[in-house]
Amino acid sequence: MVVFLALLAALATAVSSVLQAKAAAEAPASLSLRVGLLLHLLRRPVWLLGIGVAVVGYGFHALALDAGTLVEVEPILTTSLLFALPLGVRLSDQRVGTREWGGASAMIVGLTVYLVLADPHGGGYQPSSLEWILAFVVLGAIVATFVAFGLRSTRPAARAALYGSAAGLLFASNAALTKTATTVLDDHGLDAVATSWVPWAIVGTGALALLLGQSAFQAGPLAPALTPFIGLNPLAAGIIGVVLFGEQVHEAPADAIGATAGVVVALAGIVTLARSPVVAVAERGDAR
């Protein structure tokens, strides 16, 4: 059930990204990293539709996190690139070739090996307010560094990669906050969630991640923006899950080596798919 819900979230993410990136790519470059970018996109029906699909995907994502762990759920969300393949074929006259099949196969095999050998479990611990503050300080410093270097960069590809990296880290923290919200909801009810700081943090990190993600799509080529955006999210979320939530994976040397190899293979597939012109057409939403 966890895998099924995460796959539904990944599908919604792929469709949402297509719609959002199409609108963001047509926005004026002068609006990058400004609230005005979101205000501009709010007037685009295609972007609003993308946000609506994203909300549905967030619901599936929250349900998956409620039933599973960050270490388990977040890697599965990278399969949004797989769903982007048929969208790319639909939007253009391109065919799925050796690169795409190879990247897709590497991602599927790598993720399967990781999930089987790592066997993510546990995660019953809830971080204290102090632990959350320390986590926000560390993540905030890393995100600020990425953005600062992006602002100073004169190369569009580097700027897109840096903004995409910052957005990926923020979405990872947003997933961790969602995990906390679902746990509080299960244990104490809706009133406890509504009166806590967590919903505000979810909205704040989500809005900032959205702004950085759209700025990454707008700043330069798709591949350098998409690769760190997709790749850093599960890695950062996995670290947060282990450090803050006490999630665990198999510690046997053979399983650890195999699971690590699965991650490497999956990341190679992510890079391959992110650089594919078929996926680029889907994420840009450009029809020929």
C-alpha cells in the first residue's frame, strides 16, 4: 500500500511538473526568485491546474508517509521521471530510445534493490522542538548557500542546478514536516495539528520550495535543474528520517553494500532520464 500510494504521488508530481514548468518557462526572466513570479503564475490557468494536481499528489504523499517511512517513500517519488516519458512522447514526435529505456531500467532496478535490501523500518520517534530548530538551521544554511552561489553565477546551467538543489532540500524538509503532521494527527487528532506550528512550517517550506523550483526551471536548461531537484530530495529526506525520526535500514554489511549499489544505479538512471530530450519536452510542456 505504501508503494502504491507513493507511485500515485509520483504520477501526480509528473503531471503537475509538466503544467507548472510550461507556465514558468514563459515567465519573464526578471521575476526569478521574486514573489512576483508566483503572482505572475497565479494568472496562468495551466499553472493553477498544475497546482491543483500537486495538491492531490500531496494528499497521496501524506498518506504514504503516514503508513511508511521517509527512507522508504521519498526514493519512490523519483519515479515521476518515468511517468514523464509517456508525456514527452505524447507532446512530441520523439521516440523512447536506448537512453530512455536504459535510464528507466536503471531507476527501477536500483530502487527495487534498495527497498528490498535496505528494508526501511522504524521511525516512531518524534523530534523535539530543539531538534527541529537545529535541523532548520543546518538546512537553511545549505539552502542559503545554494541560492547565494546561484545569484552570483553567470552560467544558466549552474544557476538552474543550484536553485534546483535548494528546492530539492526544501521539499525533503517539507516531507519530514508532513510525516510529523500525520503522526500528530493519528495520535492526538486534528485539533492538535491545527494548533501546532507544523502546518505553518509546511506552508512556508512548500511555498519557498515552489518559488525556487519554478526559478530553477526558468533559469536555464532543464537537465541541470531537474537532476538535483529529483535526486537530492530522497537523499536529504533519508538523512532526516534516520537522524530525526529514528528510521532504520538493515545494517548487515552485505545488505548495506547492495542497498548502496542500488542507490548509485538509481541515481545514474535519474541523471540519464533528466538529460533525455523526451523528458525535457514533457517537463517543459512544449508541443511541436
